[in-house]
Amino acid sequence: MDEETAKRSSQQHVARTPFDGLIKNPFALDDKMLSVHADEVHARTTLNWSCPGCLQLLTLKRSINGRPFFAHRANACGSGYETALHAFAKRIIFEEKRILLPPYKVDGEVTSQARELTFDCVVIETVDERSAAVRMVPDCTLTRGSETLYVEIAVTHWVDERKALKVERGGASMIEVTLCRRKASDMGFDALRDYVLSGAKRVWINNAKHGVHLSRLKRMREMAAQKATMRVHELVRSYKPAQCPDDEIRRYRFLLRKWKLDGLIGFANQYPHWFRFTAEDWQTLYLGQMLFDSADPKRSPGDGETFLLHWFNFRFLGDPEYHVGHEQENIFAGLVTDYRQAPSWFNIELISEVEKGRREYGTGPNGFGNPTLALKSFQEHLRMNGRILRLVEDGRYEIDATLMGEIWRCQRMENLLWRSIPSQNIDFKKRTKDQWLQRVPPGHRGLPEAIAKAGGQGWNELEQDLIETSSLVLSAHPKPIKNLLGLPLFKANELASGRSVDHLRSWR
């Protein structure tokens, strides 16, 4: 290699940066060492522009699309663009004296929406009494009356855990604004200004008013709980079943007090006859305790005895599967007074959500379960499944067996189909299932959901096809589901065995 070739290769190596050829640097320093954007050049008299990273002279150029940018006259440095973007962001905040604060969340709930604040004073990289106490030099210090906000600009380096802990211990408020290098390079001056002030991603590092927001969250939850309690009370009235005899009411009041169910989720239980513990009369139930023990499910509970509450999966109506845990999804609950009889049905969704809300969001007013989440889920349950209840002559609600049969067959179909897809990718399984449900299976008439709802021989054949197909997929050498679903069984069997199906011309 000759001397000239070696020199040119060395220059090319020095000029190469991680963003070489991708990002055109729109920033430079003027003769007063202020960061400027290329769009501002026409309004300035400075002719000497320098790089913020290496202080070498820059030349103003234009890209193919006519956008101005700065380029090194000699070899490019590797940090000029990032340094300039960081300095330009601080300059914008200094000049505008305003910035958008991100939403603030406490325990997963928003207690303060995103809002723009204007400040009285902004200083750049200055140490005040509070920041000096924690040995920190923030990028920008914004003051408004007695309030102070620190702003960190993140381009290549973000606030680490150690620095965040210092800020928290010092009781200061700080947000971090993250600037995307590639996105910022394509913006003009006005767009980049708006990007820094409001458009870029920003998060709270610490909020000095956390205690205020915590109190606000408590008030929000109490108000929501009280409102939901009133609504639940209305729902309770709408599900009033048949009256019980006075002697039974007295006995059930005793049991309710024993299990502390007479003040369930914020209001006194005015209808103890709702809790008539027989398979026929159980209706909507709001419990503070989910599981009862030491009762024999083969007979009705006697006076003063505890009673057993079983969980069961409602997808298996013909042969209910009982559970004593809470691990099952889509479950209802019932009290079994006769082991030969399926449990009675009632709206257990609210019970489950009260318990879930209590675990996740704490207790509501007066120490009762949080009803806000419970009410939301219960209303959705009624909207989706309210048709399964029908009012009978004596004022009770019973399950419509025809509709429940349709629901069970559709869910049975989807369960078999789900097990037939040998993929760990949930999104892929959902897409595959949805696509299959939208087409007519070979050898059948109508869409799968219509077949399942209709029942009869068509459903029996479709169910058998799905059972055998899922068995093939779960065999020792499973094939992709796209090669099996939609095929007749003998073709699916051939594919699962690794044999060709080109010779099979018929679908059935």
C-alpha cells in the first residue's frame, strides 16, 4: 500500500462514527459559544461555526432535500452531534422557561395529568443549596415561587439508580427528558423546540409532593368506593329472590354474623334471606371470605354448622370439576347440598373481583373490600352473560339451559382448538384460532360457531374432528398447525406421520 492510499484510508477510519451517513448534524456553536440550529443561520451574522464536541470549524451545507446542516471541514469527531443536541435542549428550556410535566402515578393510578408549567427562572448546570447537599449538578434548574424542579436531558446517558436515590433522599423534584438522536436530526428549529418542551418522552425521577398525591389517591379511592357501593346496593336490590321464613332468617343472620358477612363491602346486609343455603335459592352473593370448610357436601348444613363453598369450572357442565382453590379461570361458585345435583349458579364474578381488588388495591372505606374494581367487572359480566339468567315465577333467577348449552359448546370448541396449536407464542395462537373460526371447516356446513350453537350431529362430528386433530398435534412428532387445521382427519393423519398427501385429491 502506497503512502497516499494509507493516508486516505486513515482519514476514512477517523471520520467514521456510529451515525455516519445517517444523521446530518444541524447544530453548531456560534462565536459566543451558544448552541444554534442550522435553521437560524440566516438570522445571525456569525460566519465561524464550531463543533461543540471538538471545537473544530464547521461548514454550513445543504442535504439532498435542501435541509441545512453543519459538517466538519476536516475529520469528523464522534461526539459533536450528541453534545450539541444536549446543549440545544438546555438552551430551549432556558429561553422558553416552560416545560410539559409527565403524568404522575401513585400505586398504578394517575393522580396528576400531564400539564405544562411556566417558571420564573431557569439556570443551566448550576448548583443550589439542595443539589449541593446531594452532590449533584442538574442540567436545568427551574424555579417557580418556592418550588424547584430539576430537569435532566438524556441523549446518550440516563439517570441511574444511584443518582435517582440521591434525588429522592434530598426531597427534590426531578424529571428526565429523553431525546431520540435520529428523530431530532430530521426536525427543523420549530419542530425541535416543541419536541424538547413537550413531545419527547419524559418520566418522573422523583416528586417532592408524593405525600400530597398519596392523600389525593386515598380520597379518590374512597369516593369511588362509596359511589360503587351505592351502585352495588342498587344491583343487589334488582336480584332479590324469594323470601325465607322468619325462623330461617334468624338462623342465617347468626351464620352471617359468625362469618362477618353482615357488613360485606361497605353497607349493612338488609336482606339476610338472600343467603338461604340451599341449592335452589342461592342467588347473587357478595362475600368477604371465599372458602368455607368442614362441611359435608352430601347433605344440607345443619343449624349452626359451617358450610362448604366449592369452586368449579363452568366449562364442564355435565360433570362439574370441583376445586377448593382460586387458580381456575372463568369460574362460578355454588353450595353443594346434594352430590348428585350440579351446584346452583349465581354471580360469583363480583365476589372474585372484590377479593382481587382487596389484594391489589388494598381495602376500601371501613376496612371492607374495595368494590370499585368489583363493580366494573360485575357490570361487564352482566353485559356479556346477562342473557343466561331468566326470571321465574317465584321471583328467583335461574339459568337458561339452552343458552348455557350454546356457551359450553362454543367454549369447548375453542379449548380444543387452543390445545391443538403447538406454539408458545400467544399472539400466534390467537391469530390462528381467529382465522380458523372465520372459515367453514371442510366436510361441514356453516361456520364453527354456528355449528357449536346448533348442537346435534354436526357439533358431534366437529368436536370429534378437533379431539383427534389435537391428539395428532400433541403426538411425538407434531406438525405445524397450519398443516393440520382445516384438513379432513385422514389427511391430517398422513401429515402428522410425515407422509405426502399429494396423492389425496378428495377433501373428505
